[in-house]
Amino acid sequence: MTDQNTEQLIECFVRALRPVVPLVSVWAHGSLAGGDYQPGRSDLDLIAVVARPCTAAEEQQLGEVHQNLGNVIPLASKLHCSYPVVTELDDPAQPHLTWAHEELMHRPVTPVTRRELHDFGLVLHGQSPADLLPLVTDGQLADFIVKDLKSFWLPALDHPAWWMRDIWIDLGLLTLARATATLRDGKLITKADALGVLTELGAPTDVVDDIRQRRYGVPNSATEQWITHRAELTLAFLRSAIEQVIWKAGTCQ
């Protein structure tokens, strides 16, 4: 599902990492690994396992690697990569050095990402996830999904201004659909499949079509009126839908 530009970016990235950090493995998850990658639209989600924690100098060099790639290959702005230490992979809550949204931060490799890596992760360099990464149980996965809905997505609905942006509409609705499918069937689904689940859940048709068009078709120019209306439709649907998913998960435990 990759194109020539994405393959070039991955090759350049792995080659640039080798002299900077003690690299053990590089894996892809997300859309690229799951078969739903849309060049130029999808994020490129990677994990680079390192043998030991990076020094301050190495962190600075990592930032320069990402910035320099972005100057040469525009697609690199969509490349996100976490740098977990191989000896710190056991704890799903452990934050790891991560490059995302064009800056360095620390965040965990979540149970969802871990399950993706085991189910369909791509090995771009070194050892496989099965060799290094502990398995995620169905219970751990479900607990994380419900907690994420409760602690992040429900409170996010109290900030209407956020939902004027495409990314919040897309992530909010697609996360709901994917959470529903995983809690119901125990499987991870693609964003394309999630659009079908949203229809089953009764999500606003116009909003689902809007997401589909921007991800898979030719995006239309959105008016301020539509952006406002889209946010209102989404917020009205999401609160009750998320609460329903959380309630169902609680009754099944």
C-alpha cells in the first residue's frame, strides 16, 4: 500500500537513524501496516526500538534528523516515531521519547499500538515485535479503550471550538467506531471499515461522507457554515454514542 515517495522516506529515515541511536528494530503500525494507507493523507506511524536511553546529544540529533528529512521530503511532516528502550517495553504505561507533530515529546506505546504490532506490524529493520514486545491481552486492550473514551474523548466534547477542525471530527468519530468494533468483536479494524461501523451506529450521514471524501476522494472546499454545522452534528451524536459504548463494556465485565 506504499508509494515510491513513502518507500523513499522510510529508507532515508532508517539510514539516517543508524549512526545516531543504538537501533535495534524499526516497525510500522497504523494505516501503513493495516493496509489502509493513503499517501500524503495518512500519518506514517513508526516505532524505533533502541538498546538504551538516548543521551541529550542524541535527542538533539534525532530532532535534526526529523527536521532535515522534512526539509527534503515534504511527506516527512506526517512521520511519527516513538523510541522505546528495549528493556522498557514491558509496561504499556511507560512514556517513551517520541517525535510527533514536528516536535519531541514523551508518550506511551499504547495497548492498541501493541496489538497492531503483533497482529499486522511491518518490520522495517531488525527483530520483529513478536521477539521483543509482550503480548496484549483482550482484557488489557478493552480496559485501555474504555479508559480512553472516559478520560479523553468525553471531556473533549466540552470544548466545542476543538470540533471545528477536521482532525477532531475524523479522530473522534473513527475512534468511536473502532472502539465499538474492538470491544464487540475483539478485532482491530481499519479507518475504511470504521466508516461502515459509523453508519451502523447512526452517525450523521453527511459527516461520515465528509470524512470519506477527505480521506479517499477529492476534498471539497468547506464553508464556515458547514464546519459549524458539522461540529454541532458530531457533538450531538458523539456524547450519547460514547456513553453507550462505555455502558455496554461495563455490563459485559
